[in-house]
Amino acid sequence: MAEITYLYFFGYPPNFQCKNFTAPSNASVLIEPQTCDVTYITNSLNKSESTNTPCPNGYKYDGPQTAVTEWDLICDRESLGQMSTAVVMVGQMLGATIFSVIVDKSGRHGVTCFCFIALTVCSLGLAFNTFFALFVILRFLIGAFQQGVQMAQGSLIIEMFPTEFRATTTLIGALMWAVSIASLSLFGYLLQDQSWRYLQLLVGLIGIHCLGTHWLQHESLRWLVANGKDEEIKVWIIRAAKWNKKDPEQILKHLYSPVKEGEQLLVNSDHQIADSADDSITEKYNILDIVRKRRVLVISFILWTAWFVVSLSYYALYLMSSSLSGNRFLNFFLNALAEIPSQFVLWYLVGKIGRRYTSIGFFALSGLFLIASALILKFAVHLSTLSLIFSLVGMFGIAGAFSCLFLITPELYPTNLRSTGLGLSSTAGRIGSILSPFASSFALHVPWGPGLTFGILCLILTFLFMWLPETKDKVLPTTVNDLDKPPKSSQEL
């Protein structure tokens, strides 16, 4: 959402015009607002000549300071502002790819702490920076570190909570996302008459709580077991026992009780301890295993397609709806607020019918209503209000599908590929978000085109998702071989 918040708050172009222009003595000046040059008319020998020239002394802006006004990111420098937004997306793509691999190799907790602190430092630095080049660099780093936090937390939360609570944690995360975005519009409105740096400083200060992450959060127990970290497992159990006021010695006595030769420790999705003779549990994987293993590749292709389509549709619908008339802060707030009902529907459905069929339902709902909205714009323009309602229902479906992807994606990958799989999926989503601004240009020429395109893509996904396994009440896969076996229910362990 970093690229959208920039367009709304930091990169919003205010009204402007040329300033301090002095025309020749025999000329009259005509300065038009919202233009990149000045016109002056010269009268000589009963003849008038009109001349246009770029603003030689810069621009005069109407309103508080933004990143646009500070570095004159308008007219011939407008592309620099667009570039600074594209840099955030590139940072997110690289961050999702690089940190996802690091998370699977080095663990979830360390990456979370490092990226969280780095993200806060960069955000605070952005509020005090006065150089445009550093502004671009910091925004690139913010995009990268933001994805590092997302990759680490996406895997950690799935592995931390029992099966029956995964949907609830996804709901809480989605609600916090919507509330934070809605709050951002409120703060933006309250600080609209102040420099953009005050809002940026507020955003950075909110992240100060990350300094306590190291002591409040622990490494994923499943990752520790899958990677044979025996000493860390012992420390984890002692700390957990103290938190729950249990005797750690009693637990450790069961942990280190004699087991049959060839057996080793395994932690299931409910953090119960069991024995397993599967020696591949500590097998290491890398990003190439996604291509080598046919089953993993099929799952990945479907997920990558889904992330691309959902990100493209979600951000494009967001950007196109923001062009509606009215207060831009209110429009932003209402768009964020509209996501909340879909999250409660998601939470209810994933517990009743599972992840796969919930995703299919959201894709089908979104696809049908977006196509219907497009057809109304094509054949019944006078019913534009109905088209808008159908488009909002489509957005409802896309928001629900997006949250469902965050839930199902890490559940489909084995432990030592989980963050890598989530990272590559997020990278595919970043490609979609990069393309999303072009939907507005497409809509200027073909108003019904974007809705029809998004709708068809969503309907295609309803068929592709039939090939994915259901993960509701199933144990998280630990190895690649687990994907070729019928998923076990958590009650079977």
C-alpha cells in the first residue's frame, strides 16, 4: 500500500502556477494556473505576438508542503515522482525474493526484528531527509524491509498457532490492515495543512514498539525442529513453560525420554510433540526445488497466478475508485472501511467450507459482478449507479480473496520452503501492483475494459483453484514429500 499512500498524501499534486515572472516592458503577462509555462503577449506595430516559456523562477503552490512541492515534482520533473513510486515496488519485489530465502535459511524471528527496526529507522529518516536522491533510496529500502517483515511474519504466525486459530489470526491481521489504512486517512486529514514530514514522522514513531519485538516474540518452534536446533528448542520450551506457569523440568523430562533408534522429534501444527522416523525432516531446500518438484511447481504456478490477478485487480480498483468526486480523504477512508465486512465473511467461511472453496467463492463473486459492471457500462450507461454497486461487490470479493491467499499460501508449502514460496508469490503480486496504475489509462479509452478483464481473470482462477489441496484442519507439510501424501488431519496425530 506504500505506493497508494504516497499518491494520496505525500505525492498529491496541489494547485500551482508560475511565480515571479517578469515580462518585457512592452508585453502583458498571462499566467494560467495548473500550467507548466507562462504566456506573455507582445504588442508592436499594431501587431500582437503570443509567446510561451517555461516558468523561469519555479512555481507557486497553493497549500502545505508535500514531496511534490519540495522537489517540484511536476511538469518536466513529474516522471521523477512516478519513478520514486516505482522504486518502492521494485524494493518490495526484491525484498520479497531475498528475505523469503533468508527467512527459510536463518529463521523467522531474527529477520522480523532486523527488518522491523530497519523499517522504523528508514521511516524516521525520511521525515528529516532533505535530499531527493536519499528520498528515493529510503523509499526503496522501506519497500524491501516491509516485505521482509511480511515474509517472516507470514510464516511465523501460521506456524505459531494451532490449526483452528489460523483463520482467526488472518482475520485479525486483515482487520488491523484496514483499520491502519483508515487511521492513516484520518491522520492525513488532521495534518492536511501541515508539511508532509509531520505525517511521515508520525508513521515512523508508531513503529517504535518494534524495539520490544526481540523479547516479546520467539522463533518458530516448527522451524527449530525442522532444522535440528536442539538447544534452541530446549530454551523455547523453558520460556513457554514459565509463561504458562508450568514446570519446565517435567516437560523436558518427557522431551528427552528414550526413543527408538532412528526416531526424532517432530512438532505438529498444534505444537504437540510426537515421534517420527522420517529422516528427511531436516532436509534443506532452496529456491530451485520449487522448479524441480512437479507438485510444488503446479501449486506455485496457481498461487503466482492468483497473487498477480488479485494484486492487479485490488490496487487498480482502489486507484480508479479514488478518482471519484468528493473529499479525497473521505474516499480513501471509505475504501479501507469497505474491506472489513469481507474479512468477517472470510473468517466464517474458512471454518465451515475450507480455504479452497472460500477462495473459489470469492473469485466467482468478484468475477461475475465485475463482468456485470463492465457490461452495464458498455450497453446501459444510464445505469451507472448500478454499475458502481456491482463494482463495489467485486471489490468486496477481491479483498476477501486477497486475505484468503495470505492464509492458504504458507499452509501449502513445507517448512523449509514456506517463506520462499510466500515470497515468490508476493513477488508475482508486486508485478500485478506495478501494472495496476495503467488500468486508469485503459479506462479512459475503454471504460468497461478493466472490469471485464479483471472479471474474466477471476473466473479463470475459480477453475485453477480446484487443483489445490484443502488445508482446513490439516497438518502443515514439513517436507516436500508430504505434498504427495494425503494431508493428515490434526486430530490424527
